[in-house]
Amino acid sequence: MMFLLGVGILVVSPGCKSHGEYRNKHTRAQAQAREKPQPKSADTAAAPNTHLADGMVWSSLAYPTGDRSTSGVLIEKGIPQEVSVGQPFEYVIRVTNLTSLELHDVVVTDSIPGNFNLSDATPNWRSRDGGVATWVMSNLGPRESREIRVRGDASETGMVTTCATVSYNTQLCAAIKVVQPALKLVKAMTPAVLQCEEIEVKYTVSNNGSGAARNVKITDTLPEGLVTVNDKSAVVTPVGTLGPGESKTYAIKLRATKTGSFSNRAVASADGGLESESSAQTVVTRPVLAITKQGPESLYVGRNITYTITVRNTGDGEARDTVVEDSLASSVEFVSASDGGALNGRNVVWNLGTLAPDAARTLSLTVKPSAKTSVRNVATASAFCADAVTATTDTAVKGIPAILLEVVDVNDPVEVGGQTTYVITATNQGSALGRNVRIVCTLEDAHQFVSASGATRGSSDGKTVTFEALPELAVGGKATWKVVVRAASEADARFKVTMTEDQLKRPVEETEATNFYK
């Protein structure tokens, strides 16, 4: 884009004519110059405007419309009204950017006629080729103005005519924003759990880049031994579009099908081949309880039974909230329990808290049997995330056999030929049922058997009276037998009774003395 602005300077000789005459001539010359065809650029679209200011004649032209409000550039030239031959003078070329855009490659040229001696300029010209001086202003900012001051003198009278041109380029620039999304995935898992607990997994995906990440998704293929709570072996989470600086967090729950250490890698991906990986680890353990119980196989009624209970955690996880509960049989009474065991109804309960792996606790329980019986005692151990285990002990509570044998004669002394009755009594003073109680009586020569009666039937072979066995004699019970004899001769007679019973290791003997006289 280039256009031309030409002006003429009147040169006079000193003392030739009046200043007014020369001024009028100069004015007419300018009018004639406007009437005479002027060389102009192909882009020139309007005639210059002329006015006086600061003692100089200013001519201006706005390109391309001639109207400053609708044009791109304004070129102005200020010249003296007249100069004398040989007298130094200065003229000004001013270029103004009328737009709000920057103009590029701005070049100003000015023709130097043969009757003008060019001495210097500010700024200095870039080049001077024959009758043309060139100034390169490069870029001209929005509304910016720049001036060129040209200095010299005229070598003869007449008109010094200089024609200035200005050219420039306009640029239409469009900036394309170049962005780069950047994915970052962080996976976190509950570091340690018991097998019955859920494992929480969190995925945080962030876009740390300068552009949007599209079609983002998170993929996590689970290792063997871990599944989702709905039994899936892989997790695929669609995220969608993630803007610059945006972050999203997702949480899922897993469960473990076995114990062990589990580590795996999750991947976040997006369009354009974007990927980010993150790994996390969890350790799954499990408590395993074992319980043993010891107690006497048997004891006599009236004595206390003391049980020893040992519970151990044989697993690799903590047994939290460990509880031992012992159920008492109906035939025993609670006496005491160690380690804070407390009676709750018919149960004795120990709250042991947390039992570490391979740790054990030993407890004791004392009860008193109320009767002869077989006492079954069951202890159960339980804990969070552990299967309950039980231990059972059977104790036979026995009674002690203690049968009192008594023999008395009803009449003593007895006259020969008279009769007396021996009363035999067996009393069970022990705590065990008497079984198969047998009574055998031995007579001396002075005794003559008459009859036998009592709890069981008796028989005599002359000198021995034998009663059939009594099958049972209850604790505290009594059985009585009677033997009637006649005093056959004068004597200090002895009536002997022998008793046996299944639980007695030796026979019990009792003798009653009777005096037979004449």
C-alpha cells in the first residue's frame, strides 16, 4: 500500500520583490500545481488538504479514503512559506497510524529535486539513490506518529517541489492455541485389613496439563484373590472430559477371597494416547482361634471341679473383641472364675479384647456339682472375623460307698430253751447308691435256727443263714433283716453277720454276744 504527497517551496532572491508579492505568487503557484496533473500512486484516492500552522504550510492526505476516521494512515508535510537562495531551511514529513492495529514494513520516500541541496535529516535516511531518499520505519504502532526532519538549501530561485510517498503492509494474524493435556492417576488402598473386612480403593485422576483430556477412563484389573463386592474381577470407570487443572476421585469396595499381600496397577487413559499408571498394595490377614479345655475325668460328689481353658490365635491377623463363654451344666453351681470372668445367667463370660497372632490366654473356672451325675461343660471362643470354636469336657461325679452294718439281739440273756431275735440293719451313710447288698449270718452250736425274714428272702443250711442280695440301697436308706434262734445250750454265744456290696472292696463283719443260761 503506497500513496504520494507532493508540495512545492517558493525560492526567492533577496530584495527582488515584496514578501506579499512572493506570497501571492506562491499561493497562485500552489493553485496551479493543484490544477496541473500531479504524479500519484495507483493507490492514491484523495487530494491533499493544506493549512497554515506554526509558521509553516502543512499539507496532509489520509489514505485510502481521504477521511481520517475511515483511513489507515495519514502523511503530512510541513514546509516554509518561502526561502531565499542559499539560506538553510528545514521541512518536516510526519506519518501517523490512524488505526488500532500495528502497521508493518512502513517505508517513507521523498524525492529530492535538482535545485535542493540535501545536507542531513533526522532520522538519517536509510538510502539515497539519485533524487530519492528513503527512510525505513519498520513497524508503526496503533495511533503512533513519527517525524522526519529534512535540512538543506535551495540553489536557485523558483519552486523546490518534493514528493513524499509512504508504503506499508497490514497483517491479519490469528493465534492458534496449542495445548497439551497431561493425566496423572493416584491409586490408594486400605493398607491392611482382615479378610472379612471390605477394602476401600480410591482413584484420583487429574489433568495437570493445559488442555482438556477427553474420553478419560480408569481401568483396574484385579489380582487373583481380590474381587469387587459384586464379584467382578476388573473395574472400569468412565470419567469423560477432564478440563485443565480438574481432578476427580472415585471410590470402590473390594473383598478378599483369601489372605496374602496383593499389589496391582491401575491405568488412566484418554484420547491421543494419554496414559498414567498407579499401583497400590494391601495385606489381608485372618485370625484363627483354637481352644482347649481340661478338667478331671471323675471325682466324688461334694468336691469342686476346676476347669482350665486355653484360647490361642493361630492365624496371622489380630483377633479383635475376643470372647470366651462357658455354659454351666444345670447340675453344678458357679464358684469362681479367673481373669475377670463374670456369671451371666448360666454362662461365664470373659472379654479378652484383642489377641495378637500366636498369642494365648489361659483361664480357669471352678464349679461345684450338686449331685452324682456326668457333668458336661462346653466352652466357646469367638472373635471378630474369626470362626467360633468350642471345647467340651465330661466329668463323672461319683458317690462314696459307706454302709453302716448293725446287729442287736432283742433279748439278752436268754434261758436255755427260750428264743431271741437278732435284728440286722444296713444303713447307706455314703454318697453312692449301694448295689447288691448281701447278708450272711453264721450260727454257733448253741444257736438253733428258727426263722429268717427281712428286706430279702433268707434261707438256712443249719448253721448259716443266707439272705438274697438287695439290688439297691439308696443313699440314706436302710434295710433290715431278722433271724430268730432258740437257745440250745448254756453258752456265751456269738452271732456273726457278714455284709458285702459291689463297691466295697472288703466284707463288713459285725458280731453280737448273747448269754444263754439255765
